[in-house]
Amino acid sequence: MIWLALYPFAWLGLFGIAGIFWFLPAGLRLGTLWLLPRRLWPAMAMIEIITLLAMGIALDLYTSTLALLAGAILPWCIYATVLRGIGRHGRGTVARRALPRLLAVGFVAAVFNSILLTGIDLNDDGSLATGLPSMLVSYALGDFAGVVLMVPIMLVLADQSGPERRPWPELLAYGVAVAPSAAVLGLSLLPVIEAPVYPLAMALLPLFLIAHRYGWRPASIAYGLLCVALVAATLPHVDSLAPGQLPMLMAMVGCAVLLLGVATEALRAKRIEMDEIVRMLRGRSAELSRAANRMAALQEQERRRIGVELHDQIGQDMTAIATRLRIVELTASNPAVLEGLASISSLVTSAHGHLREVINELHPAVLDRFGLARAIAEGPFAELLRDRGVLYTSRVQGRVDQLPDNIASALYRICQEAATNGARHGCGGRMHIRLTLMPSAVAAELTLEIEDQFGPIDIDPDRPGRGLLNIRDRADAIGADYRFNPASGTPRHRVQMWTPLPDDEAAPLR
């Protein structure tokens, strides 16, 4: 309501300084229509119409009453209709999204308004100050230049009263906003200037740099100061320009600068949004990694518990059964009974062997008793490969036995899965595992490579197989980078990661 009370005075003040470059009240009209709630539009229309009627009567702008009424009423109606039709009204819209559309609204409204005002002039006294094309261009460019200057500044001032408030040093680009106007004023003091556009051309570079670096808000202020400097400076040969040439140049420059600033700010907002998304994804990735590690640790604990129970309970029971069978065999004399007892004893021995394999599969005792290096060199999967006739070798460098339990278990399971797949599906008769822990100043680089001589392997990308999925899941759980090479087995599997040093001192290679 306060702004509505000040609106007629702002209109009269801007009308008084309107000149060759702009018709500032047009920008004031469009900016006010955008910022005001739509329920206050009728009050704004009444205030503007009364102001224009009073100004028209005082300045004797029209000879007929009909022309006076049309000139006071219809321009507001045109701007309101165009804004309602192609503009998305609402102060809550982000300014960088609203500004391009408002410039389009201002251009369309300026064109229609120029046709209207030219028609009013023709019907008023039947004559025009200049030719018909010049008058149309003059009205359109004047309105549009006023929109280009006033609307962005009004949006900036509106943002300064809301949550989008910026520090004034930032709005002034920390003083750089005065560079374009200072360039024009400084060049106008030169004794010889061949064309009035030269100072403007020299001011364009800092103007575009401000838009590119600081966004549309400082660019709009710098553009406004530049317009003031062009009006205040004494530029020779201005009369030599074609009608509308300088206003058109200023309007096009202003549009280009504002759109560049809007694009810059949009990209900056997108970058901030992407940084926030990346930060959120990194946090969730870290949470998922910790959850995977917890699940892997719980799984290993459960495997160890089940393995211990199988060893302590079923293993002892089967040992007791085998012992009693041997006792019965010693006391029995019937050949048929002895043959049956021998068959049962063989089955018990075979079942006992399968039980040991299951226990080793659940949690190999060699990993707890002797560490990762020996588990890789002599563990159950090494025996499995050698039993299948595979030439198995391994090489371990660094103090891998001091790795955290979750990493050691994951590496062993990866080797176990690869060895099981190789023994089951073929590995070319040879498999080699190379595990290296290379210390550096702050961390250690851990590399696991598993080689075979099978050659190319056909893998369905959509169904890679449970073994490969298990290996990939194990690597992801410890935050390692996993690469599988289906074309060659040198290496077939490669796991790489950085891990904190096992102890304070760098580990020597062995």
C-alpha cells in the first residue's frame, strides 16, 4: 500500500528524466505489475490513469478528450494483458527465472503500445512529429529500453527486502560496477572522439565481465550507471545517429548483459545444487559402505560361530561315532557285519571330510591362526586348486597380516571365490595370486591381482554370475576399486584401494 501511495510520484519523477535512451515509466509500470498482488491491480490502474489524466491536462499533451482518455487508460491495459497472457505473475518466482520472461513481456508490450500511441497521435491532430516508421520505432524502443533498465533494478530492490537479500558490496561487484560508467565519463573528456558509440563500445567489456563474474544483479546496477553516464557525458556527433539507433543499441546491450548474468547465476545455482547432491551422495555412499562393512563383519562372526559349533558339536560327535565303529569292528566276528561296519565307517570318514570342507568354507581356521599371507599361500582353496591339478602360486608383499579384520576377510573371500570359480569352470591349468601392500607417507596402496591362463571368457553383462557379484560386493564393502577382465586373465581380477597404514612405521617389503 505504501508503494501504491508513492507510485504516482515515482511515475512523474521518471517521466521528467525520460529522454533519448528510454521511457522509464514503462519499466516502472511493468515492474509494479509484477511485484504487486493481482488483487491490487485495479487500485494501481486507477492511480496511474488519474496521474496520466492530470499530467496530460497540465502539459496539454492531447487536443481531444478521447485521445487523452485513450492515452491514459489503454497503455496500462496493454501491459497488464500481455503480462497476464505470457508472463507468470508472482513475486515468489525466483528472479533469475522471472527476468527473461519479463524482458519478453516488455518487448511485446512495447510493440503493441507503440502502435497504440502512434494511432492516438494520428487520430488526435492528424500529424506526427516524425515519419510513421520513426514514430513506431521511437515509441517501441523507448518503452523497451525503460523496461530493460527499470525492471531488473526493481527486482533487485525487491529481493533486498526479502530472504534473497545480498550484501551491498556484492551488489556493486565490490566497486567494479562503476567501471563501465567511469570508462564512458573518462573517454568523453578526450579532446577528439570520432563517433559517440566509441565510449559505449569501450565500456562493454567491463560490463560483460561483471555479468559473467557476478551475475545479473551487479550487471543491472552497472548497466544503470552506464546509462546515467551516457546521458551525463557530452558526446559529440550524437545528432548524426539515425533515429532510434542509440536507444536500440542500449536496449540490446542491456538484454544481452542481463541474460548473460541470468545464465551465470543459473549455472552457479546448478553447481551449488550439484555440489550439495554430490555431498549427500558421498555421505550416503559412506553410510552404505559402513553398513556393508557391518553386515560383512556380522556375517563373518556368524560364519565363525557356526563353524565353531559344527567343529565342536557335530565334529566331535562324528569322531565319537567313528571311534565306536572301530571298537565294534574289533569285537565283531561275523563277516557280513564287519563288511557293513566298514561301509558305515567309510561313509563317516567321507562325511567328516565334507564337514571339514564346510567348516573351512564358513571360516578358515588358517586365517585366524596364521594370518592372511599364509591363508592365501596354504589355505583350503589352495588345496582345492592343487587337488584339481591346477598349478597354483602366490606372492604376498608387505605386512598384510596387520590389515583390519574386515579387509583381510574380504580379500580372502575374494581369492576364495575366484579360486572356486577357477576350479569349477576352468582356469587354464594355472592360477597366480599377487597381493601387495605398498606404504606411502599417509596411507598404503593395496593391490590384489588374480591371474589365470584360461583366455577370453564370455560374460553376459546382464547376468554376470553369482561369483562375480560376490567378488564385487566384497570389494565395494571395503571401498575398493574392482576390475574384471573377460578378455584376458593377466590379470583376470584386480582389486585396488588405499588403506591406513597398519602401524606407525612404513612396512618393509618381503
